[in-house]
Amino acid sequence: MSKPLEDAPTHIKLAVDLIMILEQHDVEPEEVLKALDIVKSDFEKKLVNN
């Protein structure tokens, strides 16, 4: 991991990790966006319920 990324906020590191995983698995961009909508909705519900 490069030094700037080591010092980055957790959400940036997570985003970079997720992008790398999805690119390594050749997931189509349309499928990624559909999946991210589901993930976002799930985590928004968790924020409301906490």
C-alpha cells in the first residue's frame, strides 16, 4: 500500500479495496452498481436502527 493510501481515511481504503476486488473478478459495471444500491440500502437501514 502506498504511503498516501496508508494515511487515508478508512472509507477511502475500503473503497479502494472494493474497487480492486470487483475489478479482479471482472464484474460488469452495471452489476456492480445494482449490488451497491442494495448494499447502500442495507447499511442505511442499519444506521436508522442503531
